[in-house]
Amino acid sequence: MRLVRTADFEAVYRSGVRRSSGQFVVFCRATGGPQSRFGVSIKKALGNAVVRNRMRRRIREILRQHSSEIPPGWDIVIHPRRSVERAGFAPLTAELVSLLRGLGK
């Protein structure tokens, strides 16, 4: 369920669509596969390794908890913004899930 290869990330950036909210920028590309795959990309400017890894863990947990609500067949790259570091878990969950739910439309 994860995007790991650089070529996969570049394909999403090149031929996908961009959606954004106050806390996230999400790049999505339809693949038609049986499940959606996710990648998280965090700039070094957002904090040190501890801060970036905490952001990454929180995003992965949101995706794990709400995997049934996310439509299948997409490659998705998530870029958190600086405000994710200070935001509570519930608002992050609501915002990211609402962004991802709208992919099937």
C-alpha cells in the first residue's frame, strides 16, 4: 500500500491532479488498481528528523484507521504543511479523510 520508488512519486506529480487544504497538499493519480497506494513526502524545512517522523507516523495512522473510506485505484502523495506539527489528531484526521474521500468523484 506504499509508494516507495522515485519513479512512482514522479509519475504522480507529472500526470496527477493536485488538491489542497489548510494542512495538506495531496497529489493523486488514477491507476485503476485494486487498492490505493500512498506516499508521504516531508520537506526538511518543516523540522528535524524527530518532527518529520512524528508527522509521517500520524499520517500513516490516519490512513490505516480510515482505509475503508478511501476509494481504491489511486496513487496518492501527501505533503503536510507546517501547521500539521502543532495540530491535534482529530482535526488532522477529519481534514485528510475529507480530501481523500472526494477522489472517487
